[in-house]
Amino acid sequence: MIALNFIIVNWNTRQLLIDCIRSIYATVTGISYHIHVVDNGSGDGSVKAVYDQFPLAFVIENRDNKGFAAAVNQALEKNITNYTYSVLLNTDTLLQKGAIQSMYSFMERQKDAGIVGAQLQKPDGARQHSYDNHPTLATELFNKSLLRWLFPGKYPSKKTQATHPVEVESVIGACMMIRNRAIEDVGKLDEDYFFFFEETDWCYRMQKAGWKVYHVPDARVIHLGGQSKKRAPWQSQVEYCRSLYTFFKKNRSALSYTMLRTFYLAKIILNLATNAAGNAFVFFQNERLRYRLSIYYKLFLWHLFLCPDWMGLKPVKGKK
């Protein structure tokens, strides 16, 4: 049996994809692995580049954007029984030396581990948030930075440097290793999530089934962050909001779901009004303020139109 199945979902990030795959070949030694790239209808030559530069990689070509969860599941359906672990990598990640070995060694020792995540960092070495709490009304309606400052024990922060693997609620899915036996037990990613919260929901279901989730700080991975989102900023925010509502509908009480829908919209309206006032004060001359105003305006419209599928990243049948 092959030890690792790397799964990389790509959507119009050709050079990032190439660099990501190169980092696998450059850093992963002594462990058997295959690489599966699932392309979600890219138009930037990504597929050809992979065929040309990495002929041993397996490629699944989708004609349109199926979303992250559905794309990952395509690779899992074909290969889950052939590998011990699956490794999900974002295209905007670069593996550092020893990262995968650290995660693999920990999984081999810690038999109750269903998922482990890496320590994400910026190119300059600065730490990024690599694990988080499951979403609650508190985390989504209040300022997270304030929660981390007031209750550091309950709400993790990147400022806290773990010195050894720690059990956490959820890991950030830019680089995560999953035990395939746990996937067979719990199920694959939930395709009701198109983009965002897929890995959060997976961690939640793993823990409900008795598996544990860990953060491995010795596994260091450069994460450029948000490269796909930059191509469609307000659409990505719509998908974040849609997936957040989906998580609450599936995993929280009906009361919590209703409260989230009500107060999250109120939060958007408040931010819209505040940013409109700020823009007016500087005569719309601040680019960052204009950008924030446009995002909140689009989110408000999405709610006003009753959260339609055609606003967002998900392709709508019958539309091109």
C-alpha cells in the first residue's frame, strides 16, 4: 500500500500549482506517495503545465468549477483504499523540509488521530493561524481578536507557539493529513459546502465519531494565503457566508441558526453603514475603504435577494 495520496485542487492558479508540486518532490523523501491534481475547469493552462512538467502526477479534469469538497471527493473515490493517508494541499502552499515527515511520524504513533494540520507561516517565517475553534455565535458575531485577547485559553491565537503536538478543535485546511481509515468511518467531505468550512465540518464529524484532531507545530508550511479568493473577492465572501450558514444549519440548534442569520445580517448592515460614512468622510479617496464598502454592499444585496446561488462562485446550471 502507498503511504500518502497528495490531493491538490486547482482553479486558475497555474504557477502556484507548479510551485506547490515542486515543493513535494523537493521535500518528501523516504515515504511512498502519489500526487493527484483535480482541476476545476481552469482556463490558464494549468492542466497542460502539469502534464508537461510532472508526467507521473495523476490529473482529473473537470469542465467547470465543482467546488473544493466535490473535487477532493473525486480523488478519494478512486484511491482511498490504496493509501494509508490523504494529504490535502492548497495550491498556495510550499512544503518545508521535514514537514510531511513530521505529520506522517505523528500519525503513525498517534493511532487515535483522524486529522493533523501543519504550522502555517508567511514567506518571512511569521506564524499564521493554523488551528481554530468550531464556529459558534460568539466567534461569528464578535471580534475574534478580542476573544483571543480576553480568553486566550479558549480561543487559540497564532501568538501562542506550541512546542509539541496539541489536540485542537479544527485545523486550517491549507495543509492537512487525514487517516483514510477515519474517512471510511466518517465519510468524505460534505459537498453541501462549495468553498470554505469543508475541513471544519470534517474535523467536527471526526471528533463526534471518536477521532481526534491535532496541530503539529514542527511541520512548517509556507502559506501565501487567499490566492484564489483574490480572483473573485466579493463572490468568495458570499461563499464564506453561505458555508457558515450551512455549518450552523447542520451542526447547531435551530435557535442558534436563526440567531446567526438574524444578527449576522445586522452585523453586515452595521458594517455597510459604518464604511459608507467613512468613505463619505474622505470623499471616497481611500482605496481600502472603497474595497470594504463594496464587499459589504454585495453581501447585503445577496441577503436582500434571499441568498441566491447565482451570486457567488458556484456555477449555476443553465448559465455560462
